[in-house]
Amino acid sequence: MGQHGQRFQNGALSTRLGIPYIFGIDVVHGHSAAYGATIFPHNSGLGVTRDPLLIKKIGAAIALEVRATGIQYTFAPCIAVCRDPRCGRCYESYNEDPEIVRLMTEIISGLQGEITDDSEKGAPFVNGQQKIVACAKHYVGDGETHLGENTDNTMISSKKMFGIHMSAYNDSVIKGVATIMTSYSSWNGVKCTLTVSQQLVTSKNKLKFKGFVISDCQGIDSITDPPHANYTYSILAGINAGIDMVMVPLNDTEFIDGLTYLVKNKFIVLYQ
């Protein structure tokens, strides 16, 4: 980021509200966008170590190198439990065993810092300028989609979903994870970006999760079929479902105009 990033930040801070930028990047197993950064094995390789303390050290090393480039936020870790080897993204999963994936959430303590005894349960915790904001993803069940197809439908019972795919999220919240990203996939025919985010917001009382929910890249577009068929509706449905931050890589002005219209006409209330 360097001087360019600082200029963006200074510009944001000079506005009426003075809301700072949060710069985020996909640093899944090392800061690959930075020349000379350390690249670690992918999650599937790290999972076979069964060593949460090693994973924590790797998280700390990644955080240090990311902060050195002026970035404060990583879209990691991926805590999917990959149950179908046909899935082309299985390498992003630590293991097919939910217990191993749960242990690997120790990387959050490396990325964000070790949560203190007096920390509020479920509150985001980032300890100092050598640490970064983490993001547990993709909520939820993306490791067991039909035939392993990315963004497809996960057809399982609630008992199986919560017993296999949710356990690592519970641990992530306990460790103070700051953000959770929704999945492109569906659960029993319902888009996770739309309805499962509602479930996550509802479960905030249960999990005591006080961070924010972020969509995946262009995630709200896929609320409709075909994607982006009714973007105003996608904005409305996504925000009302409980998404706090929407990842919009291309059509930012369209999103801002649509969101502004929905707020001004009271389809979306201001507290959201």
C-alpha cells in the first residue's frame, strides 16, 4: 500500500464523518502479493500437521508481513470442512475432520493476538499494530456442496450442519474473530448470503458474536438467478438478511446508488 494507501486513508479521514478505510486482502497462506513475503503450505498441508501451536506461529508471521505493507485485514482463515474430494477448493480446507479444523482456528490467535481473560465474549479482538483483522469463512457448509461443485447446494440436516460445519465457527468466536464471511453456496436450496446470514445474526445472541458479517466477492449478486438480475432487490435482501459489509469489486457506484435509494425510501432502516 505504502504512500498510495496513506493518501487514500488521509482522504477518508478528512471527510465529514472521518470514517477510515479498512484495507483487506486474501492472505490465505502467506502474503503472496508482496515481493519477498513468506509463503506457507496451503491449508490442506497445514492441517496434516495437527499442530495448532505451529499454526498460531504461522498466523503471527503472516500478520507481521501484512501489516508491514499497510494492510489491516485478511479474508482468512477458511474453516470449511471439505467432505467431498471432488471439490476444487478442498486445498483451502484444513481437513475433512471437523475436530482438526476446529483446532486449526488457533491461527486466529496468531493473526489477531491472544485474547485476554478480561475480553468481552464474542467481541472482536486485535492486539496491537503487528496484528491484523481475521475473517472466518465461508459461512456455512461450503465444504459439502452437491458433487463438490463450488457455489452449489449443501443438502444436509441441521444436526449434521451444526455438528460438522459449525464447530469451528464456535471456536473462532471464542477466540475473538472480528469478521465472518458468508458463502456463495446454498443450504437446502436457500442462498447462504441471504438466509444463513440471518441465522448468524440471530445466533449472535447464542454465540455472542459482536463482529461484522461480510459477503463474499459479488456475493449478493447471486441472490437472484441469474446473478445480478435485480440488483436493487439483492442489495435490499442482503442488508436486511444481516450483512454488515458488502464486497463490491466493480459496480460500486451502482451499489451506492441502490443502497442510498433504499435507505431514503425506508426500505432499509438506518441502524443497519
